[in-house]
Amino acid sequence: MITIEVFGPGCSRCRATLAAVEEAVRAFGGDVTVVHVSDPTIMARERVMFTPAVRVNGEMKSTGRVPAPSEVTSWLATAAAAA
């Protein structure tokens, strides 16, 4: 199972990142859990300094920008190959 965490308070870029991740997950079709973290306390504890941020299976993949769905799909493929 792959876990993707999307960190962001809910701004337009954070919503766009969540949409890109969800689109990539639908295209990927594997066993993927998506968690949206909007609590600033949790983001601080996880040392997320710039949002939106995306972490896949505990590895930070993107901070401060909206990734393309194709980029997220490649992260998913890499995570699936490592499992």
C-alpha cells in the first residue's frame, strides 16, 4: 500500500495539489491512500515549511509548488516498484 500525504491549509494551490494527486491516483489504479493534512500544528511537527507539500511513503517529494499529475504518477510507480 502507498500512502500520500498532501500538506496545506486549504489555499487554492493546496487544493490544486490535492486535485493533481487524486487525478494521478485514479490513473494509477493501485492501492493508494491519500491523506490531506491541514492542521498547522501537525505540519510544524512534520517540519513542513512550505506548502503545498507532498510526501509519498514518508519521503518528501514536493514543497512550495503544484506538481503535475504525471509527476505524481511517476512517484507512485517508483513507490510501487520499491514495495
